[in-house]
Amino acid sequence: MHLTNIPFETIDWENFEKERHNGETGVAYWRVKHVGDVRIRIVEYSANYKADHWCEKGHIVHCLDGEMITELKDGRQITLRKGMSYLVEDGNYPHRSFSKNGATLLIID
């Protein structure tokens, strides 16, 4: 990620419409801000949310509230709780998310 030509600004997430994304189970609501080729999102997972696909995109993920499990295609499961973050590179470590009780995330990719 290379951040250039970005003026200083604040983001009031309440002014962004929520995009609904159905999972295999549950639903995710995204609020999205694009800055050049960088996508910044606040994502809210409902209870019992499970992603409907394996993702191979790189992310910086920070858990703002709740808890989620990231399942890697190799079988590992990593729990992310409020205040924790993870990083993953593009094209490696296919992963998908599950949240039993819901979670709110800040995701940059």
C-alpha cells in the first residue's frame, strides 16, 4: 500500500450508507470509503455470520467490538477479539470469517 495525494480529512462513518452482504449464514453490513486504490471499511457482522467465500485479498483488520474467528484454508482458526488486529498479504493464506455473536471491524485493503 502506498498512500500519496491524500488530503487530510476526517471520516464520519454515520454519513455512509450501509451495504448489505449476505453470508453463507447471517449478514455483513459495510460502510466503504475509497481513497485512491485503498478501500477503508467499517464492517458489522451479525450473530452467526459466516462468509460465503474464501478470500485471498490482503487486509489490515482491526476488531472494534465483539469477536470473530478467521478460518484459514489450511485448517487453522484464529480468534480476533476487541482491540486485536491481524494482517494478511494479497494472494496468500485464503481465509474466511465467522462470528457467533457479531463483531464490528475496521478493514483496510
